[in-house]
Amino acid sequence: MRESIKTEAGDRADRDTFTEVLRAGARKLIAQALEAELAELLAAHAEQRDEQGRAIVVRSGHHPERAIQTGVGPVPVQVPKVRSRQGEPVTFRSVLVPPYVRKTRSLEAALPWLYLKGISTGEMQTALEALVGPEAKGLSASTVARLKQTWREEYEIWRQRRVDDEQWVYIWVDGIYSGLRAEKHQRLCALVVIGVNAQGEKQFLAIEDGIRESTQSWREVLLNLKARGLTAPALAIGDGAMGFWGALEEIYPSTQQQRCWCHKISNVLNTLPTSVQPKAKQALHDIWQAETKAAAEQAFEVFLATYELKYPKATACLQKDREEMLTFYKFPAQHWPSLRTTNPIESTFGTIRHRTARTKGCLTRDGLLHMMFKLGQCAEKTWRRLRGFQQLEKVIVGIQFADGIEETKIDPVAA
């Protein structure tokens, strides 16, 4: 009974935290949209000047804050005001938040769209209609453009920020392909880097565009991170097919490498007949779920002996990067579930892959990056600390681990 009560209490705490994140996101979105509407009104009167050359129509503070009741509780809103220095009075009336509106129509339907569909080209109005109802139909294209410009500016500031205020211990890297195509029919992709700091907190470090996952593209990403203050992480986790590893060896040669087991398993199974895949998948699980590296090596040999004769492509695929597949055994066992795959990236951007595959003609290259940036910001707020984050300090000072257990201690002074 006590365990049940504790679980329920924990679930309520998680829901409350998530609700606060959604509420903050809704408040920020509405505030940005209101500023974009106001900017459009002021631009329409920009040529009207008085004898001193001053603008006649100017902003004049805000109306008193009021709360709009939504599916995640009250969201505070302050609508801007304008005044006219002379002539006919001018009133700012928001299409998004009409006077006296106190309740949204269906925020529940809008929440999945706020950072995804709401950011993509041509669908902002649809998302806002879900947020406030039919009143949003009057939202002009220029207002939407101004709102998207705000997000573009936020992204540019974010991608140039310093990252040397934290010690980044592990990084996860991946290339997120979209349905968009650039020159020579090459698919565009975003190069994504997530880092975990000494406190176990995961954050996005880079979301950059690229034609493909080439060594040169990743070199540019890593050089940019290095210029912004990123020191060599202890470990990098990623897919073995990327050009990232060549760039990593050049820019951060001391960083150890771990290949993603999810990618590896998928690649191996793709070379096997469907009828063989269930047993082969279990045999692969026996490798990366082994308690010790020696046991993993033994399971590795069993797989090779079982499938090499009939399915050489499968065993060749598994053999590739063999040592890098088992690097995680050199790190604390509590961290293994996070170090064996690129799931932090995959889980966050799975919806991006699905969405851009269906909207190939409706999303620009910049729009893709801004959409991923906003979705990433939202996801960051719900991430939990790395399990066993207390062990990260040991990794930073160079303490060695064997099969996930602390092996030797290095005197930091002597080092």
C-alpha cells in the first residue's frame, strides 16, 4: 500500500512538472504572437509623423494581466496597448486574444502542435485556431512571419552561446534526416549533439544543418563547439555509419567512442531473412546485455559461429566497430542504459522524421532547424537526470572502471 501511495505521489509530481512546462510554453507562444500582431499594427502607421517627426501611433504599456483558463490550468496573458499622439484614437485589438476572452476552446488539441506544427511553414494558423478557436482565422500571414522571425532570432542566439560554463562528460550525436531535398537531390539533415554535464543534466549543444553526415559537416559542428568552449568529452555515442568519427578523432582525439546498439541491431537484422530475425535478435541482446565484457565477447563469438557460414553479411556488419561496440564496459554500470544507444536523440526527434516525410513541400530548410530547436527546448524541460549521475565526477577526474565497477583511483593532485 505504501509503495502504491508513493508511486501515485510520484506520478502526480511528474504530471505537475509537465503541466508547468506546457503552461509556460503556451504563455510564451501567446506573448510572442501578441508582440508580432502589435508590430504589424505599428508598421501600418509607421509613416504617420507629427511636426517633430515622431511616430503618431506608439505602444503604451499593457492592459492588466488576466488569466485564460486552459486545459492545463490558467495561463496569464497581458495584451499590449497603443495610443495616438494626435488625430483619431487607435486601438490595438488582438485577433489571437480578443477582449474579454477568458477560456480557450481546445488547448488539449493544440499542445502537441505548439512546438511542432505551430512552427512549420503554412500551419501556424491551424495551430493557433486549435488554441483559441475560430478567432485566430483573422491572423494575417505577416503576423505569422514576424512570429517565426522571433524564433529564428532565438535560434541564432542559442547556436552561438558559450558552453564552457559546464563540464560536458558524455555526448550523443546523430543526423536527423528530413523529407526535404537540396541540390543534386540530396536529403537535408540536421546534425544534433546532446551533452550531459557533471550534474547529470542533459542539454542540446548543437542543432546544425547539413547536406549529409559527412566528415566535413561534422568537423564544422565540432569546431564550432570547440570555439564556444567545449572541452573533450569522456565518451561520444553515435551511429557507426556517420562521418562523425573521423571528425572526432581530429578535433577531440582523446574522446572514447561508443557505437549505438539500436542502430547496429537494426542494420544486422536487415541482412537476415525474416524467419531468422527473432533468434538473431535475442543472440545480439545476449551480447550487449552481458554483465561483463568477457561474457559479451563470448556471446559475440557464439553469434559469429552461428551465422557466419550462411549469412556472412550479417556477421560482417556485426564485426565492424567491434571494439567500439563494447566501450561502455569502461564506464559506471549505472550509466550503461544511457551509453549503449542514441535514444535521447531518437526519442525526441522521432516525430520530426514522421512529419517531414509527409510534408516535403511545406517546410523550408531554415524552418526545419527552427522547428527542431523549439521542439528540443520543450523536450529538455522534461528530461530527468542521468541515472547514477554521482559517478560522473569520478569519470571526469579519470578514475578507471572495469565491467562498470570502479577499478583504481587516481590522486587528482598527482595527476
